[in-house]
Amino acid sequence: MAVQQAAPLLEVRGVHKSFISGGSPLQVLKGIDLTVKSGQLTMLRGRSGSGKTTLLNLLGGLDQPSEGEVLFRGRPFQDQSDRQLTMLRRKQVGFVFQSFALLPLFSAWENVELSLRMAGVGKSQWKTRTARCLELVGLTKRANHRPYELSGGEQQRIAIAKAIAHKPALLLADEPTAELDSQMAAKIIAIFRDIIEAEGIAICMTTHDSTLWEAADVVYQMADGRLEPE
């Protein structure tokens, strides 16, 4: 009996994206086709200006394509209202950015717990889930420290714990290692692999660091708004 392949979590079909610049259209994405599957680490590689961040914004429903469609679990983002997209992002998607986006007066624990509150997770789950996420990123012993008491790498790990607290199906990370040294960058990728194994989610990240590509399940090269699988 043939084994049925699981459907992609996310599909991008014939996507173009243009912006108006100086009164003229600027085409940033030029016919992107892409799939992202649960349980995989997907990397989008390319130089600055290649369209990586624009594509990542479309994958998270933060923006809409000029042409083509983005489907999450088979349903196009374009068919959903702003409220539905907001709820989908809140429940199903986590975001990690270069800037750590942590609240400076909150401890690491409080930053992670806040993500659960905003996602509407029941209060009875906050303590267990917050502890679990801090454990996954290896910062249980730093739970009571505020961001200014943590290194850059530790802050990024807290940002990752915060992004996965509500158990999203998809984690999107825009250059999450860009501000880190090579040793800490490798640590972040190892954490991503641990999270995939433990949570079964899909992670899609952008990077220009060639030392990280071998850790991915799928790597796409971006250049001039186009995408090609490795």
C-alpha cells in the first residue's frame, strides 16, 4: 500500500509582489512557488534586497501578494478577513526578528508568559508551558532575569521561547542569527532543530550565513525576487 504524503502546511503559488516607488511600480517578488512542511527547517538564503523579508511577510499573512496566492492548510489568506488573519497569526504562527522585541521591564519568564495571555491560552497552562519553553531554549536558570541582564544570544533565545509559547504550527524567523557570533548562531539553529523534534512544527527562516545551510531540511536560493530550490 502506498504511503500518503502529508499535505504541506503552507503553499505559495505563482506569487508576485510589487510596491510603488517614486510613482512607479517596483517588482520585488517575481513568480514564487514554495511549500513549507511540518517537521522541517526551511531556509531562504540570499543577499540583502533579494526579497527574503518580503516573502516572509507574505508567509505570515502580514501582507498580501499582488498576484498569486498563499495557502495555509489549504485555505488562501486572500479568502480570509483581517480579523480572521489576526486570529490565525495569534494562534497558528510565531515570529522571531533580528530585534528581539522583548519588553525591557519584564523578566524572561514574564515575556514568555505574556505571549500565552495574548494568544488566549487558559491560565492553568501558563506555568507549565512557560517552564517548558524556557527549557527548550536552555534558559531555565535565567527565567527571572530582565533583557538587559542577558546577552544578545540569550535575548534571542527568550524571543524564540516567546514565539513558540502558544504552540504555533509555523515559526517564521527573519535573520534570527544576524546579530550573533558564529558560535551562538549555531546554538540557535540547534535549538530550532530541538524545537522541531519536540513540537513537530514547521520553521522557515531567512539567512545569508552560508555556515548554517547544511542544518536545513530544505534550502531555497533567492536572487532578484526569484526562488530556486537547492
